[in-house]
Amino acid sequence: MTSIGYHGVIDADGQWLTGRDVEEVGAHVRGHNADSLGLCLLGTDQFTSAQWAALRTQVLTLRVRWPEVTLHGHNEFSSKLCPGFSVPAWASGNFAPLRGHLCERIP
């Protein structure tokens, strides 16, 4: 069975969807898959409050297991938009949603 390249995906409702097991090498950023985990937010550059909260929870949980972890966006390694915001800016802002990158779904 083939898995998606990411270890996890966070949907618009903030639900965590498992892609690959954390012990499995991902396929999310060429040249860095063997020593990284790939997390994905559904969307382009604006995300719901639920997504931001779930991403924060996932990162803090992963930091318990790997306290030396550094955080990066795909856009730091490739000429891609994703995740559509600066991961270092998000991390340095105590993992709060970044201005201009918060949206709410219309029911």
C-alpha cells in the first residue's frame, strides 16, 4: 500500500488525518525526507482557527518527543508557496495565527 508523502494532514475543521507513520520516511521535500516529518494544512495561504490550533498542538506534541526539532516550511527548500506563510515567523510568535493568514469557513 502506498501512503501520501506527508505524515499528517490537518483539514479545515482541525482534524488530524494520518498519512505516514512517524517512523516511516516521508516524501514531502526532496533531499530532506530522511530526517524530517511532513505536516500539511489543507488550503493555500489562509487557514481556519481550528487548523492553526491543531497545527500548534501537533508541533508541541512532536517537540516533546523530539525537543531539538526545528520548524521549516516547504517554501524554505523549494520555490513553492506552501505552506503560504513563514513558519519561522509563526513559531517566533508563540504559534499564533499570522495576520492575513486566518480565514473562517462559511457554513
